[in-house]
Amino acid sequence: MANTFKVVTKAGVTSSDLIYTVAGSTTTVVLGIMLGNTTSSAITASVTLGTDTSSRAGANNESNQDVELVTSATIPGNSTLELLAGNKVVMETTDTMTLAASGATDITLSIMEIT
């Protein structure tokens, strides 16, 4: 299994935008998420983890559901919000990360793909 560190960026997100999709036969570990407000006014942003992972056997025999990692977080003008602060998120094949923002927002994901 190969471990590859990558950075995923997207600039100027102003509505809901798909930022990252985990490739086939890959597990991704999200190491960090930075949201940068590039406007002079406060904006709000939400980051959603989308998943269609089906039921598993055993004690966790339940399908995953889409969840928001942060919901309508206020980011002051010309400021950055760091998410995860030492925590990590594991994403499985076909899982997605989406950013929705009320004003121009840059996003940076630091990830490790395991193939």
C-alpha cells in the first residue's frame, strides 16, 4: 500500500461546490482543512462529508450518512478558519467533501491517500 501526501485547493467558492472525491480503491485521511475568507466582510461557510458507504456487518451494521463537519461557521473578513485542529477524518472510496460559502472563500485540504 502506497501512502501519498497531497494538497487539494480551490479558490473563490461562493456557493456549494464539490471540492474532493475519493478515487476508487483508495482511502483518504484528511489531515487538515483551512478556509480563507478573501472578502473584507464576514461570511459563513459549511463543510460537508458526503458518503454512500453501505451497511457493514457486526456491531456497526448501519449505512453512513452525509454529515456537516462545520455548519454556517462565521469567518471574519480577510481571515482564515482552521478545521480539525489535530483531529483527522477518514474518507472511503467515492466519499466527497463539499464547501458551501456565502462569499468568496478559498479552501485547502491536506490529505494522505492510501492506495
